[in-house]
Amino acid sequence: MARDCCATASVVEMGEEDGQEQVPNCISSIIPEWFSEISPMWPGEAHSLKVEKILFQGKSEYQDVLVFQSSAYGNVLVLDGAIQITERDECAYQEMITHLPLCSILNPKKVLVIGGGDGGVLREVSRHSSVEHIDICEIDAMVVEVAKKFFPDVAVGYEDPRVSLHIGDGVAFLKAVPEGTYDVVIVDSSDPIGPAQELFEKPFFESVAKALRPGGVVCTQAESIWLHMHIIEEIVSVCRQIFKGSVNYAWTTVPTYPSGVIGFMLCSTEGPPVDFQRPVNPIDENKDPCKAKGPLKFYNSEIHSAAFCLPTFAKRVINFN
Amino acid sequence: MARDCCATASVVEMGEEDGQEQVPNCISSIIPEWFSEISPMWPGEAHSLKVEKILFQGKSEYQDVLVFQSSAYGNVLVLDGAIQITERDECAYQEMITHLPLCSILNPKKVLVIGGGDGGVLREVSRHSSVEHIDICEIDAMVVEVAKKFFPDVAVGYEDPRVSLHIGDGVAFLKAVPEGTYDVVIVDSSDPIGPAQELFEKPFFESVAKALRPGGVVCTQAESIWLHMHIIEEIVSVCRQIFKGSVNYAWTTVPTYPSGVIGFMLCSTEGPPVDFQRPVNPIDENKDPCKAKGPLKFYNSEIHSAAFCLPTFAKRVINFN
């Protein structure tokens, strides 16, 4: 996820009077030497990671940025108190949000990523040899900088010559895109409270649909079936109004995200039909041209199809709203 | 899960000198008024739940037993510091560990549950009208008592007249079972450190295989692909030696279990072949005879098949060891 502005924890100045360095209060005020993720988006529960070393903390124009080395999950990127990626489990999120859309259509050529400043989605998009151009629009330059410094295996995605980085607002960027430009749009966004709220609203989805070619596909981060069914229900309803091809929900496991799962909306515009549950463009690991990226760790064609199978409580809401 | 003896947190006497009630140290010592699950089984991370009210704490012959009302997940059962069930997400674990085996064979009649003292697996087994008899062997009577008092929607499973409860050691119970007695054995066990260790070892699996009819099936709790691949690899290896029908691994999401997922080993004995991924005995919700149990919340035939699709990192270890 690119950023999240809803978490209560934030970086504050502490302990300067006795010569200590600044310590983020989400670490010092909860469990000593542990980072705890507490937010009104998931009240009454918190996931905590033991901190080995704080590697970076800063305040960008948009959010608090924290990077620490954890004892169990490698380096961890935290924006406004919410975990965005950890080295140990980022593969699940990045591979699924990317290959679910790209493996569902033949010969994707032009791809747009909104958010995703860490570069992980770029790394995955660049595995597809059919892709000719990848635009990425990330609002916060500091996220790109810390990713390149502390998450080299994620930010490796920027090394692909097909990538064009645009630092700016994704909503504005999309409005300026000529109609029918992209085969795929991936929205690697934060939660729909705060500045990212627009990325979950009807006008934004209308811009996405306009930017896609007929039969083009979008994949957006779409929260947890355990925590946010009311948000998912709304997104599904909006997408059904706008995307006249198909509208689907998929989910996967990410241990360091709240409730341990994250979901995706997968929609296509009117045009050549797309059956997301049956991937037509499988990734052949052996053909991967770039050794720096390493092999796929999480995604395969079977888990692609399985991701669309929902628990009954979620199916009742998503399929019949 | 029935019990877990590996967690470090335990119930201790505190604050008696100033007239306060006893407070479990897993609550008071981590985040005040929150329960934190810290264990050497998942070092460097902890899931925490806000406590509204402590409902019960005691020490049985086998373990520390704690029940509290959480603000986000309803009532929570904790054994030796590890969360076993919460009212909000128990459906995922209970429905999957039960219906994965029972829906994989035609006309299951005799079922044995090892562990599962809370009664949730019984509730699910009893949805199957073909079942004639259900034995359950739980080691700890206190677990049965607190489940009946604080988790009535789970312990409702005990109300089925087909159920026979045996308080005792599951290993000893199984040894005394005549060969070929059961169609299905479900092992709702704790983690393989401490007293439950035997339930993950070769002699136990041999007893299970002996107790099953030809083509009978077993489903055992089998840890998390994110945290315990080395344990899973060992279990798979042992099961391949013993179960000559088929050996499979499935997983599902449970937010309050470490890493947010839990897995299951599904094996069959030599005899009529069992294809676990294609359920032959689907549950028809509308035929449910007992209103007290409510409808299925999580399980359906699609999620049954999907549960066997593994992320690539797990597939490499499980399918080729």
C-alpha cells in the first residue's frame, strides 16, 4: 500500500532533553522496543513487531515516514503509523495486485500504477515481456527515496527502462490521460480515510474507466473482508455502475496487514470480455529475463483462480448487493 | 485449537496486597487493558486485543485458562497465553477443519474428534445428517465447562444426541480404538511444543491410520505456512510414510491466529480413493435441521477447493519434499 493517513500513531519529538534521539511514539508509548499498529480503521486490535533498529524517520509534505529493522519481518516501511510493506511478506501483496490483472488479459502493453511508490508493483509488472511502457504516479517523493535506500529488492522495479516516474497527485494525473490509453491500471492505494479517500470514490473510478482501452482492466487495493465489508460493499456498488465488462473481488493473505488479509477489486471496461478467474496470460518463471528480481515467491495460476473464491459471509454481500 | 502449551504468557497472582483482583500478566505486563499474544512459536511479533472485561481465569490440571470479553472480537478463549477461539472469527477455523474432511467422502457415519473441547467442531460435524455417532476425546474438562458457560454458540455442538464426550488423553484413547472404526478423524490440536507434541509424531499418525476404515480421512491442525514451514515439512513427510491414499495440505484465514492463517493436513488411508480438492458431499444449507446452530458463515464448496491452492513458496516445499 502506498500511504495511509488514518492511523492515530505518529512520529513526535521525545526525550530530547536527556540527549536521546527522537523516538516515534507508536514505538515508545505502547510496548517498549516494539512497534504497535493501532488505528480507528481496526479498533480494539493491534499487531506489534519487535524493533531491532530505527533506520529512518521523517515527515514529508504528506505523511510521517518511518523505516525500522524488525527482528521477525526484515525492514518495515510505516506511513502515518500504518505498516505498508515488510521485506518478509511484501511478495504476497505485490505479486497478487500485479499479476491478477496482468495475467487476465493477453499482451498487456501500457500499464499505469497509481501510488506504489516503493517500486514493488513495478518490479512485478516488469516481469511481463509484452509490456512496452509503465507509468507510475506517486504523490510522495520521500517514499520513493526511502524505498531505494532501505528496500533495494523492492525498489529494483525502478531500474526497468520502461518505467516513467511521475511525482504528483494520481487523481489529477488520471484526469489528464487521453481516453483509452492503458491496458491495465493498478491502484496501490491506502485506506479510504484521509487524503486517499478520493481514490475510492465514483469520480476517480470514472477517470480510471476513461483511461482504459475497451476490455482494459483495473486492480485496486480493496481492504479486508474481515474488517471492512461495509466499505467493500460501497466500492462494489460504485464499480458495478461504471465498469460494464465485469466486476470481481479477490483476496489474499498478508500477515502484517490488519486481520491478515487484503482484498482487490478487479474490473474490466466494456469490450473484449475478461474472465478474471481464468488467467489467459500465465507467467512462465523460467522466461524471467531479469535475475535481479529473483523468482516469483507467491503468485501462480492456481492461487490466481483461488483468490476469487470468497467465504460465505463475504459472498452474500459482494455477489448480491 | 484445543490447547497450546508453548506461550510464555501465563496467569500469575498480582496486586493482591492492595485489594485488586488477580490479573493475568499477559494483560497487565504488555499494553495496559490489552491482551497480547507473545510466544516463542512466533518470536518478534504479537497480536493484541483490547479487553473489556475478564470473565474467567483458572488453572486446570493441564493449563492456564482465561476468558475475556474483547471490544472487537467478542468473547475470547485463551489457553496458556495463546488465543484459541474468538466469537467473531471461530467460524473460519471450525467450519474448515470439519467440512474439508466430511465433504470429501460420501456418507460419513462415525467421526472422532481429538481435542476440540470448545464444541465448535461438534457443532459443524452435526450438520451432516449421514453421521450416526460422534466421539470426542478432550483432555481438559475445564475447557468444556468454560465453553458451555461463555461460548454457548460454540458449545451448542454438545447438545447433539449423537455426541459421546470422553475426558482423557487422545493418544491413549486412539490406541484403544478397534481397527477401522471411523470414517473421519479430526485432530483439533494445539502447537507441537509441550504436551501436544505427541499429536504431531509418527506413532500418533499410525494410531489414526489404524483407527480409520480403508479410504477413511483425517484432518489435523497443521500450523501456518508463513511461520512454520519446517514443522509442516516434517508433518508432510511423516504422513506420506503412513497414509497410502493421499496426502494434502490446505489453509484458510483466521485473523486472530498468528500470521492470520492456519493450515490443515488432509490424508486418506488406502482404499476407495479420495480427491480432497473436489468435494463429493456438499453441504446443503437449506437442509440444516437445527436452527440453534445458525447457517454456515464461512465454508462453501468453492472455498473448499481453493483452500488447497498454495502460494509458490509453500508449494515448493510441500509438493516436492
